[in-house]
Amino acid sequence: MAQTITQKILSRAANRKFVDAGENVWLNVDILLTHDVCGPPTFDIFKQEFGPDAKVWDPEKVVVLPDHYIFTANEHAHRNIDLLRQFAREQSLPNYYDVGTKRYKGVCHVALAEEGFNIPGTVLFGTDSHTCTSGAFGMFGSGIGNTDAAFILGTGKLWEKVPESMKFTFDGQMPEYLTAKDLILHILGDIGTDGATYRAMEFDGEAVFSLPIEERMTLTNMAIEAGGMNGIIAADAITEAYVNARTQKPYELFRSDPDARYHSSYTYNVRELEPVVACPHSPDNRATVRSVQGTAITRSYIGSCTGGKLSDFMMAAKILNGKKVSVPTNIVPATVKVAADLAIEQYEGRTLKQIFEDAGCSIALPSCAACLGGPSDTVGRSVDNDVVVSTTNRNFPGRMGSKKAGVYLASPLTAAASAITGKLTDPRDFL
């Protein structure tokens, strides 16, 4: 029986030869991820259901990465970190990466990749909707609620419905003005924020496989913005090189069968696409940058799990090198490693850090920062009547702080070009 890559991975996790879309199966979970927002309630439910002295099913498979509300004076946020520490201590969790220590990593979805937890062919669940980011590694990654996470903590298993798959093929060679963010915003404009509800979004084609792993992570990261259960890209030599440099764990590679059944298929030629933004207040409110060019902005924000990776900053540096920004511009590295790399990686003989500082940007500590609004002292948080161009993944009212702010989602190229002019600007004007 022909299967998609998602079906094959879930078959493996269910100890079955075949699973059909729509079928409910018990899955053996390889990794459970949580962070400072959802960790404490998950741990509470675990203790309520399994008993105050219960032990987690496998401490090695639980990864706790505080990242959301951490660089703040807010006492409630600090309390959440205390609760994570306490649980990690009680359970002897080796994969707890505490804030304020040398173990701190930064944004969970990028840190998972850096630390070698993203293994092709495996199943990873996380208490964060953007856990689908991990699908860039030829694995199944999906966000779940606290109750499901508590059940996994106690049993290592989860009862799930196998999703139907949708296929998105991008043909042609990527032009330099186009990024993964533009590709996913194109899809969202076509199918809407509910167009992939409870389905797998599989990405394929020459353009996709030409992308570095970090750009692929942007594609899978935003599958959830279409309601997708997971985003996935088959592992290739680029994936394997990244994984093998970070872990010795064995893995299995899966590919969709040529005659696998799909709910629907979409094909694009990247040479016919152009830079786009998602206008306020929804990720599917697509417009070409040219059509909204000249819209005044008050802030540019380059960061988050979607737009705070090294590849994102390389793109931004290409535009900002030798230029000055005309609006406050936040550079927010996703992880400690990315922050360190800004001081090492060069573009035209200058480090990215130098380029950003000389351009007048402010570089923040690595975290989720304003992507999820955060307490009032959060870096980059929007205020009333802000108009922000941002590399983040959501632009609902209040998402970056004020409900009276408007957020345009864009690629790092578009965010950088707009930072220079102070208005929405097509990056082709600078390339």
C-alpha cells in the first residue's frame, strides 16, 4: 500500500506496516518538548493524573527549553521558571536548559535543531504550536495541549488521528530576492488560515531542496498558520550533514511513495513569484510588497523561531550593509549560538554584528521576545498605533503587544529594506 512520508513515520511510531489517513493509532513518542509558558501547567496535570510522586516515562526524552517570557522583571514569569527548575530537579531531567546559566539555549524550535534533537523519521510533540518546525528534518513534529503532553510524560504514548496530506511543490531555481518566508506566505494567501486544518503539509520540488536547512525550517514552522497538523520535507544530503554534525543517534529516512494519495496538490514556479507580505491582521492576508510599497512603518523587527536564525540575519545583512535604518530596528537572535555567530559570520569582510550596529539596529538577547507580546518590559513590544514589519509568524491583534498596532509579516530581506526607507519596500530595490 502506498503511503506519504507522514504516514510512513507514524506507521513506524505505531509499530505497524501501514496506517491510513483518518485512522486513530497509538504512537510511541520519541521526544516531548515544553517551555516556560506551558511547562508548569503540564507538570501540574501530570502530578494530578499520575500521582505526586510519579516519574516521567523517560527523562532522556523530555526536553525543557525556557524561552518565552524570560528577560523580564515580571514576577509571574519568574515563578514559571522556578516551577520548571523544581520539576527538572525532582525528575532528574538531563535536558533542562536553565535561564541565567551556560546551559541556556534560546528559542526552543531552533535550539532543538542545534542540540541534535531533530532526528529524521522520529516523532516529536511539543506544547507549542510551532513544533511543526522540526518537520524540516524529515520527521513528524506537532504541537499539542498541556493535557496531551502530561499523558505523554506519564506513558510515552499518544492516541492520534493520522492526517491526510497536502502537497506543495516549488519548481525552478530560487531568485535571490525570494525566501522561504515568501513561499509560505504565498501558500497561506492561496489556502487561508484554515486551508490545511488537521492535515500534513508536505513541501517538495527543486526550489525547496535547494534551500539550506534553516530556510526549510521557516516553511515547516508556518504550516500551523494554515491549521496544519505538521509540515514536512523529506531528508536529503543537506539534512543528513546537519544532523550528523550534531548527534550520533541512528535514524531512518522516509520518502513518500510516488503513488501516495494526497488530499490536494499545489505547484508553483518560483520564477513567477515575487516578494510578499501578510497585511494586518492575519497571516493569510497576502499582498505583493510592490502593491503596498510606501506604507509608512514605525518599527522593523527581525527575529523569532521563524526569522531569527543565522540564515535570516545573513539575508538582512546583505541589505543593511553600509546603510542606516530610519526606524527603530530590533535584531533578536533565536538562540545563544546564533547571537555568538553574529560576531563571527561575515558579509563582504564585516561581521553581521558590525553591519547591524553600524546600521543603527539594536541587538537583543536571544529569546522569543516580542513575537508573543510578553510582559510590558519585553524588548521590541509594539505600542498603540505602531506599524511593524516583522519576520515573525503571526500578526493577529495584540500578538506583538498592543491590540492597536498593525503588523506586516515579511521576509528578512523585506524587513531590512523597509527599515532603511521607513516604509514597506520591495527588497529588489536594494539587490
